[in-house]
Amino acid sequence: MSTLFDPLQVGELTLANRIVMAPLTRNRAPNAVPTALMAEYYTQRASAGLLITEATAISHQGQGYADVPGLYGTEQLDGWKRITSAVHQAGGKIVVQLWHVGRVSHTELQPAGAAPVAPSAIAAKTKTVLIKNGAATFVQTSMPRALLADELPGIVHTYQAAARNAIETAGFDGIEVHAANGYLLDQFMKTSANQRSDDYGGSIENRARLTLEVTRAIVDAIGGGRTGIRLSPVTSSNDIGDEDPQALFNYLLRELASLNLAYIHIVEGVTGGAREVPERPFDYAALKRAYRMAGGRGAWMVNNGYDKAMAEQALNTGADLVAFGRPFIANPDLVRRLHDNAELNTPDNATFYGGGAKGYTDYPTRQQSSTSA
Ligand code: 8OZ
């Protein structure tokens, strides 16, 4: 029986253990440029089998929050290169999560103050963050405009270019397609945000098309063995929802099966919230079966509110990797602590988004706690 602490080959990535650091937005990249402090933060956590970066915009249009990083300019790529080098030096593996927020944005964050883009001109009833006079301010997202069908190849190409740059220039081990949490790809997939009447709306096949085109284009550029995808079938994040998520995601997973992806990353339940949603039941085992029966061999990564006991249980019932979010914020040495059944530091919600070293790089390892006491 494998444990959390056993190594695993995941596509082209050789992971030291099954413990993954989940993507975590931290809003500490002014002007979208990754910093030395971010390098310190990721390097502190390099004992994870795999680090998945915070969501990272593939274009200025893909930006939706103040001080989140990008991957579309030279300075941004240079910043990430310093981070991947430091993580590799520390023996870690790191993939970047590729992000286009779609409608979850504000005109002030968009090129030339334009409207954010979306499958349809339907506003998300959700907020984003701007910095006003140095302070984070929550504002309603702006009314988006519907993307024209002839703009979609450009979006696919932008994802592909970001993936190529991520590997060739920024030195990442791989990429994760962010197709979860109510952002652009999830907006196209789900009925609450997509009312299109062209080849990208209506049927499940049409709504899944953009996600599949993006993933295929990335696989063509960097190979399936360096590509993962994150999905959240029933989350309500960012005002998203679908009438029949089981049918939608079973179809998507059957289509993804032939791409030889490194991993499939599933957020179970509401992202960062309830794992069980009584009004939106979902059979994750059936989803996995759909993928495996279609020939999918990628590692199965589960996420959302796991502790050690739940993670071990998941491995015993067929998961390959477990992604931890908040525990990794507060415990740079989470792998060691889980291994030793040690107590965990408690994360401080007030410093999750924005700020500096406080609540970011100053959580002590167990060793630091014992020597400073
Ligand atoms: C929290 C705050 C802002 C963005 C996600 C990228 O939910 C995010 C995010 C999370 O995937």
C-alpha cells in the first residue's frame, strides 16, 4: 500500500512524495511581476512532492485582481525563472497554473480600461480586488463583453505561448491549466455563464470545446507529460454553476483521456468550502471511472479540506496525489510535520491576500519553533 511519503512518477515529473502544494492566490506581485520574496516563499515549501504556483495570468486581458502575477512579459518570465531556479536548487518540482479570469475582472485591470471578456455578456455576481491609495479594496466585477468566435483561436494561442514560455524561458517543470473556480474556461463550460449559440455554446460538446482546444494546444507545444488540469465540477466560486455537471465532466474527462496528461486535479465540493453540497450531489468515483475507462492514465489529484487521515484514506481508495492549500500557507515544512504527526501552525486569514513577509514567509518550521522558544 503506498503512503503519502512514497515517490511517484507523474508524466515526465519525478515526485519525491504524494503531497502537493495547491495553487494559492497571495497577491504579492506588484505590477504582475514575481518577486524575490515569492522565491523565498516557494523555496521554503520545496519539500512538497509538487508545488503548483498561484494562478498566473497568461495575458493582460487574463488579469482580474490586483498584484497577481503574470507570465506574458519578459520581466515576469525573468522573475519566475529566479523562482524555479531557487526551487530546483532546493530539490523541488514546480508547475505554473495558467489563468485567464474571463469575466471575473474589472475595467481598471484590463488593457486600455476595456470590458473584461466572457462567453456571454452576463456579469458575475462576485467581487474582485483593486488597490486604491495603497489599500486593497473589494469592488464588483465589471460587465463583460462576449468574445467573438474569431477571437477564440487567439485565446488558445495565448495559452499555448504561455505554456511554451513557462517551460523554455521560465524553467517550470510543467503547467496546470486552470479550468476551475468560475474563470474563463469554467465560464465556457457551465450553463450559468454560457448562453452562446455558436460552436462554443449549447451542447456539452460545444461548451467543453474551448477547454479541450486549449489543453490540446498546450500538449502539442510541451507534451502531455508536463501538463495537468484543474477542474471544480460543483463549485459555486465566482457565481458559476451548471445544470448537469456530472454529464459535462464525464464527457470532458473521456475526451481528456487521450491526451496523456500528467495529472487531473479535482476540487471536490465548493473551493475552500464544503466538500459535500447536498443540492449538487456529484459522484467523483464515477468521474474517475469515466477517465480510466476511456484510457486516461494521468495521476488523480484530489483537493479540498484534506487532513492526513483523509489523505491516506484517499490514497487507499485510488487517488494518487493530494493537494493541500491552507495547511501549506502556515507550514512550510508540512511534509515533515505530516510525516511526524506533528502539530500544525494555524493560518492567519488576515494575511492571505496582499501584504509582505508577514503571514507569508514568516511561518516557522517545527525546528525553528523549538529553537526559538
Ligand atoms: C482566491 C482569491 C483570488 C483568486 C481561484 C485563483 O479561486 C483563485 C483565487 C482565489 O482559483
